[in-house]
Amino acid sequence: MADDCVFCRIVNGEIPSAKLYEDNTVMAFLDIMPVNKGHTLVIPKKHYELLTDIPVAEFEKLMRELHKLTTAVVKATKAEGFNIFMNNKKVAGQVIPHAHFHIVPRYDNDGIDIKWPSRKYEDGEIDKLKSKIKEHL
């Protein structure tokens, strides 16, 4: 646990939360600044900053619980759809440096527009990048 991490403080019970789920490795609670009502955060209880820091066994458990929680949030909120996302590092929008997933219930005409520009690869660039990535697998 990191003493200065707001999510670690929630895990430790130092900060109240609208807790939805907790076991020995995962916790989920409602976001206090929701995009839509029902916006849920799912976190590993141990402090990891990034997705890539989470050990595979804990990540697999986190994904099982994320699946279960998403199903419950969608049913409870009668969402017409949902987004699941995670920001990793400040440049990607991560505000709290503790790994966490967002479950955001979505509705037609909810005013949320998640779009980003499409970029094109130059000739041969996609194959070069594919090879570089595969070297690290």
C-alpha cells in the first residue's frame, strides 16, 4: 500500500466509499465524480500503478471480477451500452497512480462523445511495427 494513494486509503478504510464488492484481491466502488450514474471503479487492492505492473494471476482475477461487476452495473442501471477503460500514466489521462478500470454505463443521447482521430500508416510501416511488437512477445 502507498500511504499517499487515495485508492490505497479507500482499501484501508481510511476514506469512505460506496463499496460494491470486495474480496482479498479486488475492490469495486462507485466513482464520486461519475461520467454517468453507476460509473464504477474496479481496482486491485495491492498498489500497482499500471496494468503492466499487475502480476498475471492477479490480473486474471481482476478481469473475472470486472466481468461480473460490469454485468451487475449494466443490469442495475438499465444501461443501453457501456464503456470499460483504463488510463495508464499521466500522458494517457491517469490521475490517480493506482491501476483501476472504469465501468461507465451508457445511454443513447447521454452527451458523451468518445472519439479519437484515425491515423494512417505509411507504406511498409505497419509491417515494421508489427515485427517490433512481436519481438517483445
